[in-house]
Amino acid sequence: MYEEIKSQPEAVARSLLQAEVTGEEAARTVRDARRVVVTGCGTSFYAAEIGAWMLRAFSRGRVDARAVIASEPASYDWGISSGDVLIGVTHAGSTAMTCRALERARAAGASTMAVTGFPESRAGELAERVLATGYADERSWAHTISFTAALATLAALGNAVASESERLDLAALPEVLREALELEEMAHRLAASVVASQRGPVQIVLAGGGPNAATAREGALKLLETSYVSASGWDLEQMLHGPLAAVSPETVAIVLAPSGGSVERAAGLAGALQRIGADPVVITDEDGANRFEAAHRLLLPAVPEVVSALPMVVPLQLFSYFMAVGKGLNPDLIHRDDERYRVAREAYE
């Protein structure tokens, strides 16, 4: 997991280069669609959520893109038909529900695409167009590098959908990730302090807005998979409408707050947490830092909010890794070394 976290700048650079091959043709299909459904499971679903957000944001709302868990279009009638596009996000290309969703969409006459590291996979066979991430490997079950590779691929697609005058220079993203990796020591310190202070089960909550609502959920998933702790990820507004009642001074609260449309609401959440007695950790950028002077801040380079999930997720991945190691766990296995969990997987696989 650690090696793959550290390798993300190079992987993202490859994904952006790979996207140049199919970007314009795929973008034309997306621009002409009646609606675009982006789907996946697990980490790939969070990539799908961010990808749908990117397509809406890059196109200034001209593309009607929405994300749904793959079991929905695989098992229920979403009315997907000719004129629609279904994009399945699946790193290995073999996720059963994502493949079934692609199969049903294609049978209904919709255009299909697969964002995958394995173009020759089942998903690649079912998709009319494959958006290869350029990363056909992942040795840790805690998917990190395939997540950012998929995000880079989807960002390139969104950028190609944008009008020419509004496109971003995505070539800077690998360097942005390198700078995000410089937060390693701070993530290590945070994890060490959480592990050292545990007197019982630790509660960790993460919250973000815009594309980073899904980043918060992905951060919580990484903690659940690697450290087996109680973690939850929320949209900023949802956090303020109920879940805040479960927060205590012992809660580890992480607020994702890049500059953009949600930063003021993030500042409001940080203030609310401080009044409860929780001491939030705020991941923000140089432009947003002055709104969180009373909080512990992890500063990232400022990037447009539409691509902010890529650097934002990096300190969360590092925190998850160091949480697992601090607890004496192997973060790569996600309980695949435990016979009980193998038997449990057989019940649904």
C-alpha cells in the first residue's frame, strides 16, 4: 500500500497520456448523450461519483451526469436506452455488478464505456469504448493507485468535454500529487497520536463537499479496510443535519476543505466541531487556510476544485496506512488472511 501511494504521481501521468488516445471521441459521445450514468462498486463507485461531478462541472452543467452504485442499473429498471451513456468504473474489469450493468445497458441500446486498468477484461469486452487508465497492476487490496488513476482518466474526459477556452492544463497534476505526498510526516503523527490515545473503540468521521463528499467516503472506506476502525464519510451538509449529534470530544474529525463552493460551509462545520470540544483536522490549501486558523491544518497546493479530489485523497491514504501499521496490522490484506472472511465472501461471490 505504501509503495503504491508513493507511486501515484507517475501513475497519474501515465493515465493522462493514455487518455489522449481516446479522449476526443469519448468526449463527443458524452457531449451528445441524453444523460450519462457513471457506475461502479466500492472504491470504484467513489471514483464514479467524483467522475460524474467532474463531467457536470467541466461542462458547466451541459452534461447530465449522475453516479449510481452498479447494483442499481444491473438489477433495476433505470430506463437506460438509446441516447444514454453508461460508464462502468472497474479497475480489474471483472466486478460482477458493474459488468452486468454494462451488459444490460448495451442490450438496451445505450452507449457503453469502461474505465479500467485491464482493457482485455470482461468489462472491456462489454464496453464499446475502453478508457484505459494505463495501470494494470495493484498488489495491495487497499486500492489507492487505481483510484487516482481512474480519477485522472475521468478528469481528462471531463476536460475534453469542456469548451476549448475553459479547459485546464492537467499536466500539472502529477507534481501536485508529489507535493501532497510531502504531508506524509503529518499523517504519520496524526495516526500515531490516535493509536496512542485509544482507550476504547476510536470513532473517525470525515466530511467534504462538492467532489470531496465522495473523497471523504473513500477515506472512510480505506480506514475500514486497513485499520478495522469505526469510520464514516459524509457530505458537509449531511454532517450538519444529524451525524453531528454523535460527535464527542474524543471523535477524530477530518474536514476536507479546498477553496471552492463548499469552503465556507466547511469553516462552519469546523467551528461547530470546536464548540463541541472535538479538535478537527482540516485538509485545505493555501487559498483557504486563513478560514481555519484555529484548527490543525494540512496544507495542499491550490488547484481548481474540479480536480481537487486527487491531492485531497493522498493524506487520507497515508493516514489509513499509518493507522494500520500503528495497530500492528497489514494494510494490504483487508482481512483476506482470515478464513472467516473468505467464507463470508463465498456467500455473495
